[in-house]
Amino acid sequence: MIYIAAALTAEARPLITYFKLKRDNKIKKYQIFKNEEITLIITGTGMMQGAIGATYVLSRLNIGEQDIFVNLGVCGAVRDMFQVGDIVLCSKITNNGNGKSFYPDMLFKHKFKEGTLESFFHVVDKSMDSEIKGELVDMEGAGIYEAASLFFSQHQINIIKIVSDHLDSRGITPNKVSQLVENAIFKIKEWLDERKNININDKETFTLKEKEVINKVEKNLRLTESMHYEFIEFMKYHKLKNKSIEDIILKYYNIEIKDKREGKINFERIRKEIIKL
């Protein structure tokens, strides 16, 4: 099942139409729309509302290990590197209120741009430019991500934003929001179709030789506990594509790392190499 959380009705409406979703009246407090493959949740606007809405609904559903969660919505762009209408897969999500950051697993190939998202409890405009740490801003992403992480593993959660403006929300009407989402639907559906066909949790067993190499490379790179789990997921993902694990990490078998920072740099190289293949 693909679970999509949208804050606004205007964001949800094109998805409801395109995927032919029907209202599910079993849950009364929030609007839920479904078909056999997709469940769409309208959480309401704001970090708190997004978190509460996602938690309330997800706690009443039967979440599976192969399910996918997507927070889809519009955002403001801080930098000119993003244009209105760009689809951005967020690699870092920060809660401006408490400074807490989340790092989704960026395991899967995609044709979107990548960027960092900062979620605020209030509307952000150009007068706050110097205070913003993220490349994109919204009012829900961090709250929804934290709520979703109670029910999904890191690799199952995706925050996808569509740029609506450059810190100037004047003129951003519900119709314009719906049009932006409608224009992006086909590319997002393409990615979802590819993503759902990859079963990251297949009970894939490594050979003894593969385990030896993986363990040695992990030790060499001085991976943290969270990086360890992400590294294992990289390896599973790579093997599920019928690729050789040793071909990609054997070069790190005898590497000498001076500190954790250097280990992190090499870890990121492995991630990027796997995604490109």
C-alpha cells in the first residue's frame, strides 16, 4: 500500500481525481480517500496538525513492511536553484521549532531534484531569508515525518515537495496549488511505480564471503549504529538488483580511515555509486 499525506485539500484533489480515490467513511475525524493501492490522508495545515493527523490515521491502519509513505505538498524555495513547479525529494528535513533534523534514506533512483527542507510553525517570507537554514520551507514536513517514523522504517518514508514560490505566497490560490500538483502527478506516479516494485525487505541472505566483506568495510569506515542499518539496506538493495556486493565495496576492504568524518565521506560515496548503478 502507498500512503500519501497531504496538508491541503487543494494538494489532495488532483491525486483523488487521477488515481480515482473514493472517500473512506470509517474514519470520521479526517478525510481519507482510497483505492486498492493508495490511501490518501488530508492532515490539515501546520506542523502540529500534520503530526497529529498522520498519527491519528496511521495508528488505525495495518501498516506493512513493504508499504511506502509519502508526504506530498507545495513549498517555498529559498534559492534560485529551484524553479516554480520543480519536484524535489527532500534529503534532510529540519523542525525549525526545536532544531531536530531527519535524514531519509535516499536509496532509490529518481528524476527529481534533491533539497533540504525546513518546516516552520508560521508562514515564512523574504524578510526571514537570513534566518532560514533549509533550501526549501513549508509548515508540515518535519511534523509529518516524525509522526510517520513511528509506523514506518526510514527507507519507507519520502518527503516530496513541489515548489510554488520563492518566499512570496501572495497569489498562491487553491487553484494554483492544485495545478502544480496536477502537473507533477505523472512523474511522481512513474517514480512510485518503480519504487513499489523494489522489495527492500526481501529476506535476502548474504553469502559468508559477502558478510565478511560487509563487516570488514563497516569496521573500516567506523560507521555509527544508524549508518550501519542504512549500509545494510544499501547492500540488500544492491543485491536485489542482481548486482555484486563485492564489486562495489571490495575497494574499501583495506582502507584506513583517520576519523569518523572521513568514514562518512566514503559512506556517502558508496551510497551515490549504488544509486547510479
